[in-house]
Amino acid sequence: MRLQPVPADELDEPWLRWRTGEPRFRPTPDGRLTALRRSVFEDALAAVKPGRPIKVTTYVFADRGVDADGTHALLAEHARDRGWVVHRERFTDEPTGCPASARPQFYLAVRRAGSGFVDGVLAMGRDAMPSTDEAYEAYLHWLHCHHAFIAFLQPIIGRTQWRQNPGIVTSDHGARRS
């Protein structure tokens, strides 16, 4: 987790100055949200009944130059590589005519997850999420209350991002299986 120094003007409480001269640190907003997303993800997976497949839907924010169909296909392949079931419904937002913060299809994808149709929403990364940290955090908390998650496409180390090496499958934790 990334840390940032706490400004001196925020250390006006005497009990916070117990180590004079030593800088104090706190998580960066991005680091805190990443940790929250991972926690929500782990809790949602733990709530899935053993033996039941994990169901996800894909979400793409199709900014200029993004191939939405190709991105959905890549996300679906990534989900299947993890043993997840991809729901037939997929969601795409395009930044045309709406404010930059509007993500109506993202809202619908999150509602599907919170309603139990799927366990989570799979997206490319944080760039696809609502633009403000506050809105993103609110979605994470809401999903946590409904035992659902948001997951991002993760880079695969030791293999190409697009295809696995023949005969080798890795689990989410990196353990190799043949």
C-alpha cells in the first residue's frame, strides 16, 4: 500500500506528537481504495457457497479508441481462465453526451451484482470506475453490504497477458496445476 506523509498542521493533537521529529504516514487515497476493493473482493468470495461457481458480468467504459466488443471478450476470457462463469449480460458506457462522472451502465452492472444475479463485476481497471473517489468508495461499500465485488483484469506474470502457456494453469494465488 502506498503511503503519504501526514502534514504537520494535521498533527495538532498532543497525543499525535508522541514521536517528535519522526514523520507520520497514512495511506494515499488510491492505496486506501485499492485495499478496500481487495477486502470487499475477498469477503464476497468467502460468502460464495463452496462448490458453486462464481458468476460475473463484464463492464467496459468505452472511451475513444476502445474496442468494446474486444474488451468484453478479453474480460470474459480472463474470467473463464479463473474458473468463473460469465453472465450473458454485459455493460458498456460511452462518454457521449453525459457528464464525465455519469456511468449509467456501471450502475446497472452493480445493481445486478447487488441483487444476486452475479457475484461481481469484472472491469479493466480503476479508470473504468466512477471518476470521483467518493462515488467509487460508496459503490464498494454498497457491494460489500450485498456480498458482491468489483474485480479488475490482472496482469499475468510469467505468461503473456493474452494467452496461457500450453498445459499450465495457475490459480488466483499463483499455485501451478497441470
